[in-house]
Amino acid sequence: MPTVDFDVHANRHRLKQLRNAGDTELYENRDDVACPACGEPFTRLFVTERATTTFPETDGSRFCLGNGPDGIYVFRH
């Protein structure tokens, strides 16, 4: 299966980790890091190793998904 070209650890100095629950992580984009799916800066990055994840109702934000080497990436715009 192809993976997205995005490395959380390589961009770690540009992201602020907000939460780490072991199998999920949440980051804030502090430096206009571009989304690998659309090329636009994202606001938050959610990384999960879980098979399923439920998201609360959104505020109209757009999401981009990417299959990364260590989980599924969800980029919120």
C-alpha cells in the first residue's frame, strides 16, 4: 500500500504536540507546514495506529487523510 510522504519526526520542531495517548497523537501546526494531500498549510495533525477512530461533529473544517508509515494521518484545515 502506498504511503504519504510526510514524516512527523522530521517536522517535529515545526509542530507542537498537544496530546499523546500511545496509539494516537495530536499536533498543532506552528509553522505553516504543508499538507501532503493538498499542499496547503494545515492547523492540526491527528495520527492514529487504531483500526477505527470516531471524530466528533466538526465546525465545517475540511480534512485530508494520508496513510503514513506509522499510522493514518488526518490533517484538519
